[in-house]
Amino acid sequence: MKVTKATAYALHALMYMVRHMTELPITVNSIAKAEGIPLGYLSKIFGKLVKANFVKVVRGGNKGYVFCVHPEEIKLNMLIEAIEGKPLFEECPLKHCECNGTAENCFIYAKWLKAVDKINHLFNETSLADAAWNHPEHRFDS
């Protein structure tokens, strides 16, 4: 259930790109400096973003990254799954309990599933563009 630093970095890098759409293509180096993200780490993250078809590399005179799809089409759950390699909430938080975690035999798990459904709905409704324009700009302390 915990979001890794890689996902936080990916989200902030892409939000930076949204806020600076008129300056695209942009290099990973520029984003890393602006956001305070370690360059080597961000380069690996951009490999995953390319593989997920969120961004692509532009080569030539004005090189860097641009979006493959409009930021409105990239939903938070899509981004989390692309970086984490799995859905954010895929198992019961009490997975070590002996109830075997089914909604039928565990009151807590049943509540967990309802909460997960609500969060997934919100994250599937929230686009990268929504996040970019409604989240305060700040730098990471790298």
C-alpha cells in the first residue's frame, strides 16, 4: 500500500512537464534540477514512463521528452501502476491474520475493500493535469 519514492518522483516530474508544456521537449536533467530529484534515479523512472507510453524521447536539435498522450488522459492509478508494477491496494493490510482475508469472514477486510473502491474511484477520476494544477509546487530535498 505504500507509494515508493519513485512514484512520488514520477508524479512530480510529470506535473512539472504539465506546468511547463510550452517549454517541451524538456530534458530529464532540467526536470531533476528544477524538482530536486536525483538525476540517475529520474533517468530510470523515465524509462518506465516511456515504456508505459506516457512520454517519448524527441531527438535532434530540440531534444528531450514530450507527452505521448494528453495529461488529461493519464490517471493517477495508471501512473502508480506503471511505476510500482502493481495496483496500489492489492492486498489486505492485515495479511498476516489467520482469517484468510475474505470479505465474507473478515469485517475489517470488508471495510478495507469499500475504502479501496472509493480511493480507486477517486484516483481513476484524477488526471495528471488535475494533479499538476491543484498541487503546490515544491522541490524534493535530494
